[in-house]
Amino acid sequence: MGITSHYSIMTCPLCGGEVEGNTDSYVTLVCDGCDRSAVGEDGEPAKYGFEYLDREPDTDGGIQMEPDTGTNPVFIDGEKCWRRYRFGGRITMKDNHDCDSLEEFYEAHGMM
């Protein structure tokens, strides 16, 4: 038997817009529009990859992926959210429990 996952349309917990995602793996996903307005604790736009690491990509001519790291937590319209960075991208999820870390968020939202 293979692993199945349930991709469906969910409602963004921030704006009520549509979000498509894996409902078995991720909860409280926010839509792309809300995600783009995320800021860090300092109020500055949330950063990702090389920008977050404050460095430029290597210039040795090889293929280089954006590093899977970035601002956490982020805030969207004053609501705390956490980002999972992986595979050259990210997903952003609203924190309904005011967690202190991504690991605590996963546990509080039944993702571990």
C-alpha cells in the first residue's frame, strides 16, 4: 500500500481566501497573498535563503539552490505564523497557540 495524502482547497485562516495544500501534513496554511506580506519580529519584510543569510550565492559556475532557511516566526497582520523551509521553497502556517518555536508549533498542532 502506498502513502496517500489529501490535497484539497482550504480557507486561509487570515483572509478567508483559498489555499491549496496537503491537509494531512500541514494545518492552518495561509494563502500566497497573505504570505507575501509577512514581516519578521523587527517589522521588516521576512527574508529567505541567501537574503536571510546576508550573503550572495557562490559564483563558481555550479548549480546552486536557494538555502532552505529564513525568518521564523513571521507576522502577518499582527498574527504569528511559522514557516517551514524545504526543497527550495516554503509554506507558512498560522500559529493558533502562540508557540515559542517551530518544534513547539508542530507538537501543538498535531504535526509530530
